Amino acid sequence: MALEIFSQNLLLKDGIIAQASCGNKIPDLMLYDNISQYSIWVALGLGIGGILLDQKITKRILLFFALLPLMAWGYAQFVVDYNSLKKEIFAYNAMAEATLANIAEAQDRYKSEQGTYIGDLRKIYSHIGGAGGMNECVKILSVTAGFDHWRAEAAHLSSPETVIWDSRAGTSLKKG
């Protein structure tokens, strides 16, 4: 039974076991904040307009249309589970950070061998094999490397946030 559940969550891709899904894409939490803020103001405006008008049909139409943004406000306030979404985003960002930690290990190894950091992502992939590897759900957005420092930015495919790792924040193995 446990083997069946395990095999349903994993796929075989090119002979390598991989996760079937990276999770559902989480929208930016500011979206819900904006929905909440603007919808309550629109509902208030339509409601006041409906109250002040003397024509019954127009009054009813405005008050009816005031219900739509009020429902959107209610959705953003009472249906969306912010704590759960924040926990999921934190977990996704931890995966991205772990991948960046693997890159940091590869960067330190390359620096000790070659005297400089790697700026080419393909070279990083070839040097990361000894570390924990690359998470297929984490996308490396940018890598910049100089002679004495490097900086990388990554994001989990399901997270709205990015994680930045900068070697100038102490050591290259410390997140910036």
C-alpha cells in the first residue's frame, strides 16, 4: 500500500526518479490584499450611490452590484487561509535556499580549484553533482560572479517569492 502511494507521487524521467508535481502555483499574497482593499471601496461607493439616488430601479441595480465586490472582499477576508499559504511559501523558499546552498558548495569547490567563481550556469550544473544536486522545482533566475564574490537568485516554481544568495554576506556558504 505504501509503495503504491510512493510510486504514484514519483515519475520515472530518463531513468531518473523525479517528483510528479512541484505543487500548485501560489499567487502573491498582495493580490488578496489588493482585492480586499479595492473591493470594499467599490462596494462602499456603489452602496452610497444606491442610497443617495431617488430612482428605484437605479437604486436596486447599484445596491445589487455593490454585492459583487462585497463578496470578493468576503472571499479575501474569510475564505483565503493566509497562514497555510505563508507556510507553503516558506517551505518552497526553503527548497530554493537549499538549492542555492548546493550552488554555494559548488562555488567554493570551484573557487578553491580555479581561483575564481563560476558565472556560467552550465558549469555550475556540472560542478554541483557532489552536493545535494539541483531541485527540479527550483529555477535559478540569475547567477553573477566576480573574482571575489558571487550572487545567485532562485525561485521555486510554485512560490511567488525569490531567494537571493550573496557571498558578500560573510562567507559564500551563508545566505545573504
